Amino acid sequence: MIWSDPSTMTPEIMTWDLPSLVVILPLLAAVAAFLLPSAAVGIGLGATALVGAASSALAARLLASGPEISHLGGWTVPLGIALRVDGFAALMLVTTAGIGMLVGLAASRSFAAKGATEAPAEERQRLFFWPLWLLLLAGLNALYLSSDVFNIYISLEILGLSAVGLAVLSGKAAALRAGLTYLFAGLLGSLLFLLGVDYLYAATGRVDLASLGAIDEMTPALSMALVLMLAGLAIKTALFPLHFWLPAAHSNATAPASALLSALVVKGSLYVALRLWVDVFAPTAGLGTLIGLLGAGAIVWGSIQAMRVDRLKLLVAYSTVAQIGLICLVFALTDEIGGETAWQGAVYLILAHAAAKSAMFLAVGRIAEHLGHDSLERLHREPLRPGMAQVAFALAAVSLIGLPPSAGFLGKWLLLEGAMRADAWLWVGVMVLGTMLSVAYLMRPISGFLRFDRVEGPVIMPSRLDAADLWPLGLAVVAIAMGLLAATPLSLLAVGSPFVVPEVVP
Amino acid sequence: MSTALLYSFGGILLIGVALHRLVLTTDLLRRVVALNVFAAGIASLLIAAAYRGPEAAADPVPHAFVLTGIVVLVSTTAAALALIRRLDDLERSVDHDT
Amino acid sequence: MLLWLVFDLVLIGAIVWLAWAALAARDGFEMIVLFMVLGLFVALAWVRLQAPDVALAEAAVGSGITGALLLKTWRHRRGRAAGDAAADARPSRALGFGVMGLVTVLTGMLAAVLVLIPRPAPSLAETVFANLAVSGVDNPVTAVLLNFRAYDTLLEVVVLFAVVVVVWLLGDAEADRRAPRLGSIFFGFARLVLPVMVLIAGYLLWLGGFAPGGAFQAGAVLGAVGIVLLLGRLYTPTAADRLPARLVFGLGTVGFAGAGLATLALGNAFLGYPPEAAKTWILVIEAMLTVSIAATLAGLFFGAAPSGRPTRESDR
Amino acid sequence: MTPLEILAIGILFAGLGFFVAGTVGMLRFPDVFSRLHALTKADNLGLALIALGTALLTADTSVTLKLMLIWFFVVLASATSGHLIARHALRSGQGS
């Protein structure tokens, strides 16, 4: 089919091996940023922008000519490893690079060199943030493109190690303690995943997702492998009740690190779980209901904790637990009639939560910077009101709650529609309850922002617009705007969707 | 009973012992060792799956997996131990201050 | 055959007992030593299962280098009862039994499912052997690691790099100066043994093309050379060594990824070596990996970004 | 069985005897120094005998050479580590 070969009719970039490049580029940049600390900021931002451009080009290519497979080393599966890009993967690539860019711009200011007054701990943060972020980016991109369970395992390890590095960046004892728990949890998770890979290989002699997906019969060994892998991923995604490590790890990290951990890292393992669930394994109804119930538990438990805690950062971290639970409801819905709609909703919720939560953590970081604390009790007593950061927080909250026209609204709406089409009223009820609970806990800080009656003395608003507030604000605007501009992402998601008969692309 | 199955059971027992101690211990160093024993059990399962009798050559793919796994594990262990040492230094300096 | 069965049972029994004994040991030092012995026994079992490549790596890395790292940390925390069972919160009886029950159920299920797998199970072995001739090497494990699944190995080298970044972020070189001196006999031993170890590392690297061995085993042996150098104070890294160290740590990732980009530039798939020169490509990549892995392992043992000026004092 | 094989097996058993003696010594002796004494001396000789017996059985020059190398390095390593353990025990007063 020579007329459909993109290389004959499009510019040179259409022939490049972009899937390999989006993994290799951040890797080389990570080494460069480690080698040349003085140029790390430029390398980091430049590489993120380049990866973003490459991801967008890849997405455009996908929209034009369908899903892609590149066989690494020229070896076809099952012997070799293939990188597979479908719409879901491309959407994650673009979102990751985009959010990384905005968080990176925020970080380039908050970790700026301060010259002689710089404390050793600050210098460490400034020097090590960039290699760690670039390694994280490489790990995430490798994960999105992977179509091989053992390859997923190694990508998860890169992700886990760089995430722990980011979590302990501040060097404070509380962060280190949380980071160690995070490392242990993550290691246990990946070992459980590896044990699942063990059983898969022992039973089928295959590790590539294409061969595994072609197996129809769920033998006991395959079920065991699926359960073990999902259990490992559930630890890494912090699905209730395996979320024990998350609140401390996310709330004790520095603001840009928290933003990346909460927006992107937990989504990496969730992405793998969703892919294994939808693409590879035959539907297992009982297991899906169990995961859905755990998700419901996460919504209730995470929300209740978010209503009880007294630190703003901890509230945002517990909100992640609840939101992860909401997304995990999709596992109970995929084999029903509205499965595809629910799946689209879950993917959109992943994207919306990534944008909103990174905006929120950055905004909280700015608020804490202004006030010198992040205590919820004292918010409404403060005469100082960091206006733009509060606006960013509120906008992000709009998307998290799911008010129209935000991206969170669209995701939640699609998930609800899927559940209603399947007559799954239990899950509809859980989603409505979750929305009410999220309003309840997010109103705690927002009402603190808006109350002035307990302030002693005149209220001070920062008069000048600080450039540092632009990045959380930008992310919050993205979290809203993605709801309005949903046509392109949704049509991208349809490329190579697991719910339609796959078309073979050479 | 085949040799491979025998060694697989050995690997499963290692996993059991490791998980049991991992859950019950609160000591950080012991937790690291337990995770390493857990990994040794998983690796033993793979090596046993690769064994195809005394005459046939063993399956090299699981061997490559285990080699990779060993390097990944020593890396993660080194990170955990560096964290433990750093935490210990910090706690020590707090002890001295008060 | 009965003799083999007895051997297998004794070996498996010893392994399980060692694991139990290590994790139940009263003091931390005892736990670490038993864990290292366990590593050697596991390696022996893997030799029995015809996995000499992996056994070599397990003995060198899993037992040796992990053991050295554990001992370093135990020493660092000494006086704080690290690893001692006495420092452990004693679990209640009910909790102990509960966990024991859960673990028994889990292992029982793992074993039962394993028995249910029909044998002989399918595998990739035949595909590997069928393509071995065009892979450029004769050792099937090396062929899988450096050719068929080279991308996995690239990412694995990245894991090593990532952990160096994390350790440098956390480490404190000053704390390491308190380490003990090992004296003149160790110095003489090191002087005698180190050249031989370097020779062995080179031999293992060369051997990996057609027999058990390869970059990881050679890197582990070479890394042990670095640890002996550090332990005997034959080499003390200083602040001036930071840049060279960074270069060597990055060499594995950059070299491997660079080879991938070079293959793309040649018009091949990513990491698709030209078939007639595959052996050369693999050997060059392996040589870079060996140096990088060795430096990384020694750097992880050192545990921090080196600081301070070179010292003139010697303890010979 | 050839006389050479019988001789080799005899040597192997003698080596085994030294290993058993060394192990019993380690378990039964009262302090670090005498335990080290039992272990290093008896095991080195035991290893030498086992290497010799194996070399006789294989009757291959390159294998014999490798066995000799192994024995040499084990002796070297055990002497050094024995020294280090003893030195540490002496300095930290854990000798008895």
C-alpha cells in the first residue's frame, strides 16, 4: 500500500523513529544535566520542550495514519521488544511533556541559584532536580510506549527510583522518612509485578502484550499473574487500602516535586494497570468489581481524611487518594455495555487530575511561601492574601470537583454515562457521593481564602503579579480548557482504541 | 517430581519466609534484607522455569531477566541503604542538639 | 538419580533454612552474614539448574556487593542496634499467627497454580537458538541481553545511573571518613590480588561472547576491585574526582543510547546492529558497560559525592 | 575402578575429614582466636586435598592449573580475612 506510506508525501520528521527518540532524548539530557550542573536548568527546560515537540509530532502522525509499532533492534515480537504507540499512549506523552514543561518553569524559579547566600540543602535541590525530572520523564515515556511486561517492570523501576529522589529532594528528616516508606512500598510493588511476570512466562513462554492479548482462555496461572501484577501496581498507584505511603511522601516533598509525583508518577502505574486490564486480559468480572469497591473505599476514606487534616498540603495529598479511587471505578465498568465511554472518561479524568493536581500543589507551594505555613486553621486569620495563587487553587478545585466546563467535568460525565448505560446504579451513586465529598473538603481551604472577618489589621494583597504565579495559574487554566477543547484529545484517544477491532499497520 | 518443580517450591518458600518477616519487622535494615530474600525467591522461580532437564540447554530468556533483576535490585538496595544512613545522621544530629 | 534427589533436597533445605535463620537472627551482623551465605547457596542451586551466568552474577552482586553495602550501613548505624531483633517491636501473638496464616495461604496458592501449569510449557528458547547465529555472539544469554532485548538492558543501565543520582543527592562523604583502617596485611593482599581481579574481569568480558560471563559479571568483579581500593584506602576520592566520576557513571547510558542513535543514523531500527559487524558493536557496548557498571557499583559503596582535598597521609 | 580413582577418592575423603574437623572446631572452641585457628588451618588443608583429588579424577592439565589457582587465592583470602577478624577482635576486646 504505497500510497498510504507517510514517508512519500510528508516532511522528513514523519520518517523519524519518534517513539525511540522520546525515550532516548530525556535520558541523554539527564546525563548531561548531571554532568554540567551549571547548565542544568537550560538542559532540563530545553529537553522537556524538545520531548514535547516530538510527542506532539508523534500525536499528529498518529491522527493522520493510525497506531505505530517500532520493532527495536529489528527483531519482531515475541523474540524482540516493540514500542507501540496508540492514541492513549500519545495522549499521555503529550500531557506529560506539557505538564512537565509548566512545572519545570515553576521549578526553574523556585530552585533558582541564590549565589553566596545559598544553603547547601538549597544547592542540592537546584542541582539534582533536573537530572531526576529528566529520568522521571524518560521512565514515564518508556512506560507509555512499552508493550512488553518485563520492559514495563524495568521502566517502573526507573520511575520509582527517580520519584523517590524527587520526594526526598528537600533533605528534611520527615521527607526522608516518608521517602524510605515510599521506596519500600514501591519496591514491594515492583517485586509483586515481577512475580506476576514469572507466572506469565512460566505458563505462556511470552512476555509481549500482543501475544498475551491473543490468548483467550484464562488459566489459573494467568489469573494468578494478573492478580499479582495488579496488586503490585495498586501499591504503586496508592489504591486504597494500599495508599499508606502516599500522603506523607507527597505532602513532605517540595512543591514542584509534589506536583510531579501526584500529577504524573501515580498515573504511570495506573496507566499500565488500565492497559493490562483493557488491552491484554480477558474481562474478569469479579476482580473488576473488587477493584471498583476498593476505589469506592478510596473515595470515602480519602475524602474523610482530607476533611480531618490540618495542613493544606496533606489535604491535597489525600484528595489524590480519593481521585485515584474515582478513576479506578472504571475497572468495574469496562466489560459492560458502556465500557468504551467509561474508559474514555477514566482516561480524561487521568489527564484532568494531572493538570489540576499539579496546579494545586504549585499553588499551595506559593501560598505556603507567602504565609510561612500551610495550616488550614490559620488561613482565614492571615492578613496576607496571595491572590493569584488562591485563584489558581480555586480554578484547579473546579476541575477536581467536576464543574462544567472543566476537563474534570467531561471525564466524570463520560464515566457516569458509561455507568448509566450499563445500568450500574451503584457506581453512579458512588460517583455522586464522591463529588459531594470533594466539594466538602475543597471548600475548607477556599472558604478560608474568602473569609476576612477574623483578620486583625488591614488585608494585604500582593500588588504586583509575580511571574511565579503564572505557572500554577497556567496549569489550572489547562485543567479547565481541556474540557472545552476536547475534540482533538478524544479523536486521538480513538486511534487504536482497544474497544474497536484493531487495524494492522505495517 | 521434576527437579524444576522442586526448586520452584524452594523459591516459593523463600517468598513466604521473606513476606512473613517483611510484614512483622519494624527494623529498616531487616526490611531491606527481607526484600532481597523475596527477590531471590522470585529469581529462583524464573531460573527453575528455565531449566529443561540435564541434557537440553536451559532457556536463556529468563536468565537474562534474572541478570537484569539482580542489577536493578542492588541499585534499589543501595538507594534504600543510602536513605537509611542519611536518616540516621539526621536523627543523630537531632539527638546531639537536644 | 536418587543421589541427585538427595542433593537437591539438602540444598533446597539449606537455602530455606538460611533464609529463615538470616531473617530471624538476633543481631544485625549475624543477619547480614547469613544473608551473604544464602546468596552463595542460591548461586550454587542456579549452577545446578544450568544457569552459570546468573549464578556468577548472584554470587558477585547479590551476595558480595549487596553484603558489602549492608555491612557498611550496619557499621554506620552501630550503637543504634541496627538490624537487631531486640530493636524490633515485638508483634502480638495474634498478629504473628495472622500473618503466618495469610502467608501460608498465599504460598500454597502460588505452589498449587505452579503445579497446574501444563508441562512442557511453551518458551522462547527455540526462537533464541534459531536466531543465535545472526546475533553476533554464541552465548545465548549475551545474545538476549545485548541484541534481542538490548532495550531492556539499556533501561537497566539507566536504573544504575538513576540510583547514583539519588545516592549523590543523599550521601555525606564526611561520614565515610570515620571508616576503619585495615592495616598493612590487607594492603599487601590487595596489591597481590587486585591485578589478578582486573585480569579476571577482562577475561569474563571476553568470555561473555561465547561462554558464561559478560559485561555484568565483569563489571561486578571490577566494581569489587574498586571496593577493595576504597576499603584499603589505596584510593580516596576527592572533590577533583567528581567530574571524572560523573563521566564514567554516564558512560553506560550515553554509550548505549548513542549506539542506538548511531544505528538509527545508519538507517536500521533502533539498536539494530549491522549484522556483519554485530559482534564488534556488542563488544564495544559491553566494554563501555563494564567500566560504567564497575564505577557505579564502587560509587554506590562509597555512598556520596566525594568531597575534600587529597590527603597525603597514608596508613601503609 | 582404577587404582588412581581409588587413591583420588581416598584423598577426597581425607579432605572432607579436615573440613569436618574445622567445622567442629568452630562450633566447639571457646573464643574467636582459637576458632579462627581451627577454621583457617583445617579448611585450607581440606581444600588442598579436595583440589588434589579432583585434579587426579579429571586428569586434565588446564583444569588442574585452575584448581591450583583457586586453592592459592582461597588461602590468600582466608589468611587475610583471618588476620582482619583477629585484629578487629583484639582491638575491640571481644577476643574472649
